[in-house]
Amino acid sequence: MCVAMPGKVISQEGRFALVDFNGNQVKALSGLVDAGPGDYVLVHAGCILQKVRPEEAKKLQVLMEDLGAYDQEDWSGSGRQDGSPGCPYL
């Protein structure tokens, strides 16, 4: 099963966005969705899949915290050991 994580876009540079996941900042491909700084998004495998409302992002963050999804010290959000975006569309 795959899970998309909720995060907040911090900055945008070309096709990539820096997304904050509860203090962990990860570079994600944003070319599939028109998202900019301040937007809340769902990210899977280093790709931004969609924008979400702030209330929805908060609900998802609480759920992920309850499931322990943010507890890993070296969590990169990409699914790759080197922390590079895992999106197949690069």
C-alpha cells in the first residue's frame, strides 16, 4: 500500500518545490500540480499529487502522527536512501 504525505510548500524553484513535513524539508517534483509557497499538498514518491485545503492537511497530519509516520529520524519522504525525489517523471 502506498501513502501520500501531507506537507506545506516552503519555496518553489523551477519544476521542484521544497515541502515541509512536520519539520522535515524535502524536495519534490511539482510539475504535475500548480502549487506554490504556502500551499498544502500531498506528496508520494517525491511527486506532488494534489493541493489540499489547510484543514484537510491538518487532519491528515494528525492521522499520520497517530500512525507513527513522522517518527523515523532519517525520514526523507521520497522512499529513497539518498533522499532524492523518487518520482518516475524526472
